[in-house]
Amino acid sequence: MWHNVRRACGIYPEKCISCLRKNGQEVRNISDMVDVLAEAFASICSASNYTELFLTHKNRTERIKMRFQTTKHLSYNTDLTIFELHTALSVLKHTSPGPDEVTYCMLQHLSEHSLLNILYMFNRIWKEHVFPDCWKHAFIIPVPKPGKDPQDPLNYRPIALTNCMCKLFERIVNVRLVHILEKNEYISPFQSGIRKSRSTIDNLISLVNIIAFLKQNHLLSIFFDIYKAYDRTW
């Protein structure tokens, strides 16, 4: 009961990391622990985790200059609208702010004139293809993985707190991209995760239904759990 009361009041216990291990040695100094975690997070995304064949493909592909300009009139390339901005603001959850400390609550209480100024800035970014440098920085919160050794720096998930203004812009763009992907059926119908009105439970229900209709016949199922797949996505 008290757990629910604290959650309702927004009271959460502080969980501090008291000790980490590096090369068998204990690290207790806060500054040193920060460095240990940073090294661990960087190692997960290191190029050393990829094969030579993939690195060759990656380097070749990244040297190709992207062409943003087109003579075609595409709906997803038009200016962002005040309606899209209002819609994005209306569905925001009050998550923690990034390095600029601007919260979603602040943005939701801005005047219409201020929102138009933000929209003007968003459209300049959208048309000029220049991403603000300050949006490339984030606070990294290490969250321990349940049931894992808390002294192992690799047993923490890095949660990035980027600026809310950046996330607001990304939300507007994401809605456009998802609409195109869904409309043109670019996403596999068998994918349920990270899709609106879908859930990974849908796949489990489909599997249960298949098993139920087999009537004692055998069913072969293959499950993949790719090691650190999200961390290595390119």
C-alpha cells in the first residue's frame, strides 16, 4: 500500500551506486565510478564488436552523401504545422528533462506566440538540415538490470535524458515517418512491438491459437534472443 502512496505522491527512494569493480579492483570514488560506467557503455557500442565484413560495408555506406533535395512534392517533406505541434504537446508525459532543464510542463504552458516561435525554429531545422549541437548531449542515468551483480558496470542500462525540446521535435517527425511506413505497408505484418494498437502479446496469442488448432500434432518454434541487439543497432 505504501509503495502505491509514494508513487501517487511522486516520492521515489534514491538508489546510489556504492561500489563498482574494474579488473577485479573495487572502485568507490564517485568520479572514478562515472569513468568506469562511461568506459563500459562505450565498449558495448565499440567497432570492435563488429566483423570486418560489416565494418567495410558500414564505412563505405557512411561515405555516401545523403541527398535531401528532391523535385517531387512529398507530403512528409512539407513544413511542420502548428496542429502537429499542439498534437505532440497534448500527448506528452512528464518525464525528466535533459541538460537544458526545460520540462514538458513548461512547454505545454507556453503562449501561442511562443509556440509559433518554436515552430519557426523547428521548420528551420527541418529545411536547413542542421541539428543543434546542444541536442546531441544528454544526461546518462545508469539503471541496474534486475537480478544481476550491481558491481559489474556491464549490468547497467544507460538511460539517456535528452532535451525535451529535442524530443518534441523528434515526436512530430516520427509521427510522419510512422504514417508513411504503415500506409505503404513497409513494416512486416508479423511485427507487433513498438507499433500503435499492437503489442508483443499479439504474437503470443497467435502462437497459442496455432497450437490449439494443431490437435495433438507437432509444432516447431524457433525463438531468437539477439545479444545486446539494441546497443549495436546501426
